[in-house]
Amino acid sequence: MKNFAVLASGKGSNLQAILNAIKKKKIKANLNVVVSDNRNALALKRAIKEKIATVVVDPKSFKSRKDMDKAIVKELKSFGIDFVVLAGYMRILSPYFVKAYKNKILNIHPALLPSFKGAHAIRDAFRYGVKTTGVTVHFVDEKVDHGPVIAQEPVQVRNKETLKSLEARIHKVEHKLYPEVISRFAKGHLNE
């Protein structure tokens, strides 16, 4: 069985969906560690509650992004990590990190890439007035919100939709789609 890590910076709702899928045996892989760049991240509390190891890496302790990523990769190697799942990790990975886990880093983005890249994708799509947005799971490469698309699921923007209601509906799709893709990857059903 493969070992994986989750990198998270915030609330950890996607992490919770992953934890739930593991409990239901929908993901057949070992979540060995949750790494965060934010010691106050709720994601860490979720991991601790499930008795999963946690590592906090403080960005202020490093001279560069590459130095920080070297420290994270070293931690991941110590946990025997085969692949990495980004779940609300709000940092851009350095080329060093991407090379260390080439084609083994998954990310979820709350828009249909290549549209609406960046940290405010739901808001940006809503303000732009799109009729359809959605969720993308992709492999991570050196560019931001880029890399081969693994899966996408559209979400129709309803009449009288609010930003809050659209966010809730997109997160619901994320929480279903991401565990499914992680499960397929862990079984070797995706091209690496």
C-alpha cells in the first residue's frame, strides 16, 4: 500500500473528506503525515484527532522557498512518502519540490482550469459572471495552477446564486471528487 502526505494551510475541509474516505476504506493508502506552514491550521487539529503525525514548517525559519521545500521533502522522505496531496496549501512549490515528487503531487482547484487560476478562483469566476465553473484535480508542475488535468467536474451557476452558496456547492464537489481521484492514483489507475 502506498504512503502519502497531505500539505494544508487552513481549515482542512478537503483533508477531512480524505480522512472520511480512508475510514470508509474508499482510499486504500496510508496517510502518514500532515504538513502545514501554519501552526494554527485547523487541518493540524483534524490530523491529531485521527492520530496522524503532523509537521509544522515555519516559513520564517528559512531564507528561501527552496530551503523550506528541502526541509519538507526531507520530512516526507523520513515518513516514506510515495505521493503528495495538496489540500488548501497556500504556497507555491519550488522546482526542487516538484522534481523530488515529479508526477506524484496532486492538487485540487476550485475552478475549471485553465480558467481562474490563483487563490480566489471561486470569487473571480462568480464576479466574472460565468454560467459554469467547477473543480479541477491536476498534477502539479513548476507553474501555478498548471499541470496535466486528471479530473474536472462542472458546477452550474444558478440564477440568484450568491458567492456563499456557490462556494458551498463547489466545496461539496471537491469533497467528493478529490478522494475519488486519490483512490484511483493510490491504486495505480492514473498515468504517472
